Amino acid sequence: MSLANQIKSISYLKSSTAEAVRTVQDSSLPLFITQNGEVKIVVQDIREYERTQETLALLKILALGEDDVACGNKSSAEHTFKRVRSRAQR
């Protein structure tokens, strides 16, 4: 993916907001908006934003799990499933 086509000035965003929204929705690619030649914001389709947030949440869960294992906080899958089933029955 070439980011060059996704970089637009804030003037473009001000004058062509509807077109910018269509572009982001149609391509699912973000627009990088510049001000004084420097990227200041990213405009992203809501579905892509939600996917990104879900991915970050899963990565955080994995990292926390790795930390638990490194600290010795672990149990067998069998034990874990028994505990989950027991809680679900309550």
C-alpha cells in the first residue's frame, strides 16, 4: 500500500470533506491529514477503527497472559475449563 495517495492537506479536508469521507469508506484506507507540512491527524473508517481496537484488545490479553505465565501464574486447560464451567453454573 502506497501511503503517498493517502496524504492530504488540511485545506483539502476543509474543501472536500464529503469526497474525503467517500474515499475513506470506499478504500478502507486511512487519510493522513497534514498541517504546515506535518501529519497531524488520521481519518479512518469506523469499521477499520473498531477492528484495530479489537486487535489491540486481543494483543493486550495475550501480553497479560504471557506476563502471568512468566510469573508462574498458570494452570492446566482442564483445571481452567472446570473452573469456568463451575462459575457458569452458579
